[in-house]
Amino acid sequence: MDYLENRVLRSFVAVAEEQQFARAAKRLGVTPRTLSRRMKKLEIQLDAKLLERTADRKIVVTASGQRFLTGARKTLHLVEEAVRIARLAGSGELGRARIGFIPSLVTSGLLTNWIGPFGEAHPQIDIILSNLPPMAQIDGILREELDVGFARTPRRYPAGVRGFEIYRQPLALALPNKHALAQHEAISPAMLAGEAFVGTTVEPDIGFFGYTDIIARIGNFRPRVIKRHEDLETALVHVSLGHGIAVVPETVKTMTYFDVAFRNIAADPVPQMSVAFVYGRDPSPSIKLLIRHMKRYADCVAPAMWSPKFNSFPRLVYSRETS
């Protein structure tokens, strides 16, 4: 059978519903004669009588026509749905977003604050979350297994990855409750010389530095890190057991850890950690929407302060530690 154009199906449906060529033609924006010829051609093509005229010049759909009408409506609905889906996908409103994140963004509520509004605004984008260390996020983006990530801001982005800073917060100290320094409300980095530290895994190959290294630079000492773990939560367990001191994001201070005391860092300026939104070079339409959404948060990040103690801008020396 020859191919039936969608306009022919729409024409037949219009005639069947209006039961008159004149009204159907007006609905379609064609002349009654054009519509009549189109219906005759359709009947010839199908070798079936679909329409009949009554004495009062109304159009009656035959039994064969009723069956064809049911199929025509279904076909037009499928076509319209396919067009709608294609347009949504083309605009990015329909798709997926595979997102990597570090756990501290969940415990601090930041990830919910960032992604929640995006999901509400674009409900047909499937959001897939993965808890991954910063370097695993970078690797996932490069392998096209991940679309975007929320990771520590690196000093440089590797080829194939782009990003921008979206959040910054001061660092703080986590000490065992019984530690002698816990009696101070704020602790200067110089006071930490010779202390044992507990840190998270450092991945330095694209310019991340450990939080502990930042404090040691300011205090002018070489840090003694006795334990490292892939997550901040485990590091804080070691702090509670008295194994050492951890340098943590300030938001961790709002959380409760048994036998752990949180203290401010007495430095001017206080060293900071930074979070970047990272993505690949060729984002999909859905990811372009997410990038546009996240740029609003980037616009709210205050300019970094320069400090001679860092001999650079602080935001360029943040950690690649997993937290």
C-alpha cells in the first residue's frame, strides 16, 4: 500500500467529525473541492468506501470508515506525541542528567538547594546521582559515563573538562574533645605544628591540594598526616578516637560527632574550600539547561581575597580531598 500522508489522515478525521465538507475544509484551511478530491483519492488508494452523502448533504462514515477512523486517530496521536517528545528532547526538557557529588554537599544541604529547584523546573529530565570522589567525577565525565559533577575546585581543568566555581566557605578544625587545643575558641595554624593529622585521600594530578597542606603552609610547618580515608565521615571517627586533628569545611561544625570539638581557624584571611561545577566539552541540551541553572549560583560567589600568606588567591589552592 502507498504511504498515507499525515495531512490525509487529518483531513479524513476532520470530515468524519464535522460531517460536512464545508466545515471540515474551513477547519483545515483548504477549499471544499480540494478536500473532496483528497477523500476520493484516499478511497481509491484504500479500495474502500469510507464516506457517504445523505439526502441533506451531510457526510456519514461507513463501517469501513469507522474502522479506519479509529486507526487514523491513533496514528495521529502517536505522531503528535513523537513530535512533542522530539521537541522536548531538542530543547533539553526531556533527557537525563548523570550527576556526581561529594558527600559533604548532601550533609550540608547544598546539593538539595542546587538540584532541587532544577528538578522542579524540569520534571522530565531524569536525574541520576552518584557519590564519587573528585577525580572519579573527572574521569567519569571524560569517559562520558557522567554528565556533570560537584567537586573541589582544581587549579586547572584537564583537557575535555570545563567548570566554574559555585560555592566557597571557610575551613575549620575538628579536634578530639580531650585535646589540649580544644580549650581555645580559635586556633592559629602555627599552634598546630607537630600535631598529628587525619585527612582524606589526596589526588594531586590536576592541581588539588589537601586542606591540611593549606593550614601547614600558613603555619610554616610540614604536616604529619598519620591516616587518610576516602570519606570525611571516617576521618572524623578517627578524630573522635583521638588519632589526630582534621581540617574540615565550616558547615561540618553544625553536625554532631561524639567526642569531636570543632574550632575556628585564627588566620587572616581564614583559608577556604571551594566547590566547582564541572562538565564535558559537548553537553547535551538537558545539560545545557543545568549549566545555565548553575551559573546563577556562580554569579553569587564573592571574589576571592588575595593573601601574601598564600602568595596567590586562596580559591586556587583548594583540596582534592574527598569529603
